Amino acid sequence: MDSSVTHTELAATAAPSALRIPRPATPYQGDIARYWDGEARPVNLRLGDVDGLYHHHYGIGEVDRAALGDPEDSTSEKKLIAELHRLESAQAEYLLGHLGDIGRDDTLVDAGCGRGGSMVMAHQRFGCKVEGVTLSAKQADFANGRARELRFQDHVRARVCNMLATPFETGSVAGSWNNESSMYVDLQDLFAEHSRILSVGGRYVTITGCWNPRYGQPSKWVSQINAHFECNIHSRREYLRAMADNRLVPQTVIDLTPDTLPYWELRATSSLVTGIEDAFINSYRDGSFQYLLIAADRV
Ligand SMILES: C[S@@+](CC[C@H](N)C(=O)[O-])C[C@H]1O[C@@H](n2cnc3c(N)ncnc32)[C@H](O)[C@@H]1O
Ligand SMILES: CC(C)=CCC/C(C)=C/COP(=O)(O)OP(=O)(O)O
Ligand SMILES: [Mg+2]
């Protein structure tokens, strides 16, 4: 990304989203739309400024200590931001790697697309069309602005739309995903809509935080995360039950909890902390909260 163009300038150039729904379906969705319309955390914008891929999800993988250099060095903050961003982009690549064989003529759907970083990565990886939906007009405008910047606008499009009621034709989608966005909706409703738009044999993937039924009930840390993001974290059991009820049969379930802890431990040392780091670290460590990838086939 041209380093002279930062997110602020870019957002100013984004044309109004041409695709808006009249209003959210529930008062809660109106609150979530306002949350994301108002979100401008440095931890998200400074990381996205590294290369123009703006994420609202967390990282996985080992920290590259060599890339961090000397903590006393004047460039250490910049290197730390780049490393956190690398881990967040690695998470998106990992999700995309579980979509299976996607061709250039296929369509993918990013359900809860944020500022569109994963959509750009999906188009770069598969050459296909990528449709994104978000409740936030600001996020849709930003994502479409980035797509124009990259001249991807013919293949990457975000719209303001409820992921539970999308305009996509039944059976028209080869792959779809929720990247840290399933905790804002009812899972039966969510998987019914993914099952509708996916072709038979299509692939659904989610990376999500979920509370661990072995712990018993949501821990206080999980409650803190819910309050911080105004979301409603589901249990691992609910995911698998709602998928099975909607013709989505898990092909892979991977516990990424050990893989995301290094990201959180590094983030907790940065100047970009938001105050939620301890809740994630403590809940991952005490086993009450898990970070999962689930890939399922539409049968
Ligand atoms: C934590 S962000 C994740 C964004 C993106 N998946 C990423 O990985 O960067 C959650 C996203 O879910 C979207 N969202 C929440 N509820 C939604 C709904 N009912 N319909 C569409 N989008 C929704 C929000 O607008 C936001 O873009
Ligand atoms: C795993 C769970 C439960 C995630 C909840 C959804 C969420 C808000 C993700 C990160 O968004 P963000 O990147 O905007 O958050 P932050 O500001 O903390 O980086
Ligand atoms: Mg973030």
C-alpha cells in the first residue's frame, strides 16, 4: 500500500456504499452497526496501515522474535505492529486454506466482512469473486474503497446487509465463512442461511472464540469479552449442533487456542493494548474459552 495513503485519507475517498439496507432487523443489530461505525481503534488501523489489509480478528502462529529486533531500538514499536499484523494475516490465510478447491469463476461470501482484509486476500488467493456483508456502512464503504484502490472492485464487493438474510441466490456460492463474526447472531439462523446459499458440496469455514462446555458455563472472562464487544459467545456444542441441524457436516475441527496465545502475549506488551488482553489470555489458559477453526461440508 502506498505509505503516503493512510486509512484516514482512504476513508475520506471512499464513495458512499451503493448497497444499503433500510435499517437493521433488530435493535441489537442497530447497536452493533453503531459499534462498528464508530470503531477506530489504533490496534486495528495501525496494523492495517502496514500493508493495506485491515483485519478485525486475531492472530495465530509463533512470534518471529528475530523480526522484533532489539526492544530498546527506536523502531521496535513499528516492528511489533508489523509482527502482530503478520500473525493476523496468517490467521486469515489459514481460514482461506480450509475452503478447499475454489476456482476463478466461483463466488465466495465473507459473512461479517469488517473492513475487508480477508476479502482482498481471498481474491488474491483464488482469483474469484468475493461478496462481503457487514452491518456497518462505514466498514462497507472502507472495504469498497480499498477494493477500488487495488482495482479489485469488479471482484471484491462489500455491502450493508444482515448475514442472516442475504440476497445471494440459493445454491450459488462455492464457499462462505465467518471470521470472528458468528458471536453476533443465532447459530441456527446463521447456518440455515449459509446452507441455503452454499451449493451442495460447498464449504463453510469459521474461526471463532467459543466457551468450552467442559468448563461448564461461560466464565467471567467470557462475560467480560461479551460485554467489551457487545457480542454473545456461543459454546462449542452449539456450533456443532446448529451445523448438523442445517446440513453442514464438520470435515475439520481444530483447536487453535495454543496457536493464538503467543499473539495475545505479544499484544499485551504493546502500546496498542485495549484492556481486553487479560480476559483472552486468562480464559485461554484456564480452559474456559477456546479458539476454534471448524470447516464443514454442505451436504
Ligand atoms: C470482529 S468483526 C470481524 C470482521 C472480519 N470477519 C475480519 O475478520 O476482519 C465482526 C463483523 O461482523 C459484522 N456483523 C455482526 N453482526 C452481523 C450481521 N447480523 N450481519 C452482517 N454482519 C454482521 C460486523 O459488522 C463486523 O463487520
Ligand atoms: C474471538 C472473539 C470472541 C472475538 C469477538 C469478535 C471481535 C470483536 C474480534 C476482533 O475485532 P477487533 O480486531 O476490532 O478487536 P480489537 O480491537 O480487540 O483488536
Ligand atoms: Mg484487532
